[in-house]
Amino acid sequence: MTVPSPLPMDVAGVTVAVVGPEVAGAVVAIIHAAFGERPVLDPPSTALTESEASVADALARHGGLLARRDGRPVGALLLGVAEESLLLRRVSVVPEAQGTGVATALADAAAEVARARGLRRVHLTARTELPGTIGFWAGLGYREVGRAGALLTLAKELAVECEVATADQMRTLGQRVAGLLRAGDLIICTGHLGAGKTTFTQGIGAGLGVRGDVTSPTFVISRVHPSRHGSPPLVHADAYRLGGLAELDDLDLDVSLEDSVTVVEWGEGLAEPLAEDRLEVTITRSRGASADGERRTVRLDPVGARWVGSDLAAAVT
Ligand SMILES: Nc1ncnc2c1ncn2[C@@H]1O[C@H](COP(=O)(O)OP(=O)(O)OP(=O)(O)O)[C@@H](O)[C@H]1O
Ligand SMILES: [Mg+2]
């Protein structure tokens, strides 16, 4: 696992810091300004009943995040913790700074805090009457995982990273990830030429117990590897050689993607429409000490409700 970058973070000219009760006055002012602007809901949000004392109390327990631009407080949220997950409450941006990247900066910082605290996911609640809010979080990979009346719970599983020194280790990683996979899963592999995408896919094939060697599908659009035991078949496609992945669904496959595990190399920006939920695997190479003088870092970024609760961290440790 990589060491999380420490806060404060600077994103789009916004500095976000973890704060405690000493700034409760500023935080409650931001909450009141942000929620005062929103349409009145039924039942109304309780955010406007927050006082400096109630906010100080929440900040003393789990802390919060305060976003500043040019030194001026422009956004804030309160933190909580429930079941290995970091809870974001009262996510607030002052009206004059809305739409300028403050909420994104807060969300990025929250993910860093969750990682630093050893948590696996981030969640929050949102009202169904506020589709813009839900859309904002969906754009960051948050998905609905629960619903109680008009209150949705949105969650995102955190990405995990590890260093992989050898091709064998890359296969082992793929094999471990395969243990988490089920029919219908989509894996999008990204990384430069020779990064190890096919090697990783070989591990997935081994984990699923598929027939046939998993090789680079250079001169074919994709290959289907049936499983020798009860696991789903592996569909392995390479969008780079295709010069674009028009519609994998249109390919003349004798299996359906819902019944298969699909791995698309070079699929970034192309294969996403195939499934709302996916596992994004990004392999980066840099100079470093390993067998071939290169260091490879693999990032597993789960997108969508399908992955909430899955133990990706176990695959990389
Ligand atoms: N740590 C490592 N992980 C993966 N592959 C490694 C590693 N170290 C060395 N290798 C070698 O690097 C090569 C990686 O090739 P591979 O075909 O998996 O990459 P790729 O990303 O699929 O490439 P392409 O972009 O051509 O599809 C293999 O020959 C593999 O043995
Ligand atoms: Mg390849």
C-alpha cells in the first residue's frame, strides 16, 4: 500500500485541512450559508438547527474538513465513522463558491483521510429531491447502496495500490483479484505498452480456472476462455489493436457479458458504457529496483455499488 499524501491538500486553488472544534464558528457559518440556499424540503434538513456548540461537539469527536481559497473559508464538512467507512455529513459550500471545485476538493481530501485512517470506503446520505447533488457524487464514483424514504445512502469503495516487482507477482495479484470476481464483472486495464496488462489478465484466467493460454489478443478482437470449473468464462479483449471499441456487445461472442468476466485492455474511455460498475486497473511503470529495473505500481479502483463491501485491500496485501 502506498503512503497517503498528507493533508492539507491543494486542489484547484482550494486548500483543505482536517480541523477540530477550534473552528466550529467558521464551520457552522458555512453550513448555514450553504443549506440556507437550498430549497426547503419536506421534512426540512436539520442542518439549519446546527449550532456552534453542536458543530464543536461533532468536530471534537471525529473532526471535519475546512476548505479555504485565498485564506477565506469556502467549504466544510463534518466527519463520522461507521463500519470501516468514513461518513461525510453536512457537506457545505458557500453559495458564491459553488461550482468552482470546492466540493470536489473536499471529496478528494475525504478519500485521503479515509485511507490514512485505514478505512475502506466513504459514504454519505443525500435526499432524492436533490438530483444535482446525487449526480455530483455519482460523477465521483459514488453509488446508491441504501434507501430509507427520501434519504439515499451513497458510497464509494476506496482505490487500493500496490507495487508489483515481477511478472509472477503480477499473475498472483490477478489470481487474487479473480477470487473476488463474479459473472457480469467488467475490468478495464490501463497502462502503457508492456505495462503488464496481459500478465495481470493471465492471473485472472488462472484464478477463474479457464482453458487456453491467455495471450495478447493482438490479431483477434477478443477471445473467450471457458472455465474448467464452475467459474464464469473470461472474455479478453484488446481495444488498442481494434483502433477503438465500437460495441463489444456487437461482437460475435458465443457468451453474454452478463454471464462472463470481461477484461478489456486499453479500454479506458471506451469500455465504460459496457457496464455501470467496473474495476479500473491502472498499471504504471517507473524506474526502480526490480528484476528488469522497472517498478510497477498497480492501482485497483472500484467503481459502483457492486464493489461496496468487497475486500480489494486483501487482494493487494
Ligand atoms: N512486474 C511485472 N509485471 C508484469 N510484467 C512484467 C513485470 N516485470 C516484467 N514483466 C514483463 O513485461 C512484459 C509485460 O507484457 P504484457 O504483455 O503483460 O504487457 P501489456 O500491458 O499487456 O502490453 P500491451 O500494451 O502490448 O498489451 C512481459 O514480458 C512480462 O514478463
Ligand atoms: Mg497486452
